[in-house]
Amino acid sequence: MNKRIVMLISLIAVALLLSGCTEFDQPISGDSEGFWNEFIVWPLVSVITYFKGLLGTYGLGIIAVTIIIRLALLPLMVKQTKSSKRMQEVQPQLKALQEKYKSKDAVTQQKYQKEMMALFQEKGVNPMAGCLPVLIQMPILIGFYHAISRMNNTPSIDLGTFLIFPLAEPSIILAVIAGLMQFVVLRTGPAMDNPQMKIMMYFMPIMIIGFGIVLPSALTLYWVIGNIISLIQNMFIYRPWEKKEVQQPVKTKAGGAKK
């Protein structure tokens, strides 16, 4: 089931990316035609430009839009994070069920599925909760990529700089910051207690750094600000500092244990 979900998300991402990839070198305006331009790219460009007028720079405009988007998605993200936390808590019971119904015949697997769903319902776990935020954020992220690319090719728009980073050009420094921030977010989230997710703790930051060194810094800035918000969210929900307070019993020479 997880493989099917990942494949579905990947296909949607590729489809959305290809939907506008032929226009990256074209300027953007309110007259640009097509569903993607009219309802995703141009609205993002308009909102970023509006906040640029209020705050003075496109960098601050991108930060403002990022914060607004993440705040709008916050209830969904909190729900996803809490569901992931509950999923961790039921792992021992889930493994017990897998051991109890380890036979692969259809009748046994039906019983396993029934008890697993009953367990999820009892504990308030929604296995699909982690997919919805990804599906919602994917067009926004790709829309940001298209918007920045099109703005960069619009003569009347100069993205300028944010601090020392030219927003129209890639920045290795900002890419590394984005990757490190992603690592910290994963380290303080569900991946810290889930061995199956630990590979993502290293793969995702490397992937973001790779994208960051070839994509405009404006998009990397979106990742950095989004990860700061995710880190604050993890601090409130997961309280990672409390994990350090849990100490394993120390064995004595006699084979006993002491606290």
C-alpha cells in the first residue's frame, strides 16, 4: 500500500512539473493562458509581488507568502504529525499482530487487516494522514518553482537579493542551510524513533542540497523558511528534548540492573 501511495504522489508531481516545463523561459503576466498559469503560477506571482510592494524586497515577499501558506496548512500538518506520533506508539502492538497472523493465506490476512484497522481506530491512527499534506504541498512547491522561473524571465521583474544571496541564481551556501534545516526537522520529528524512516533523515537533506545548488535561491529560501516553521511545530508536538531524559537501566556485574 505504501509503495502505491508513493508512486501516486510521484506521478502527480511529474505530471504537474511537465504541465509547465515548456514555458520556463517565457515571461509571466495576467494574460498568460492555461489552467496552470491562471490558477497556480500567476496568483503566486501576484501575491509575492504584492508583499514585495509592502515589505520592499522580493525576498521578504517570498518569506511572507511562505509563512501564510504554512500557517494555512498548519492544522493539516499538526493532524499529520499527531497521527505519525500515534503510529509510533502502536508499533509494538502492530508487530504483535503481525507475529500472530504471520501466515500468508487469505483468511489469516483478512483477520490481520480487520484487527489492524480496529487497532488504528481505537488509537486514532489514520495511515493516510501523512499523504494528504504531501499531495497539497506538491502543487504549491512546483508552482513556486514555475513562478520564480517565470518571474526570472520577465524583463519587468528583478528578484534582487536577500541578505547576500541573489534570488535569481543558485546558492551553495543557502542550499546547505536548507539541507541542514531539513535534517534538523527530520531529527526532531517521527524519524528519530522510527528505524524505517532514518534513511529519509539522510536522503532528504542531500536531495534538497542537490536541488538547491541548481535551482534559484528564491525557491531554496522557501524551503528554509518552511523548515523553520516545521521545526517549531516539532518542538511543540514531539518535545525531542524529553527523549534525553529517558535512560536505559545499567546492568551490574551480578547480572541485575540498577537505575
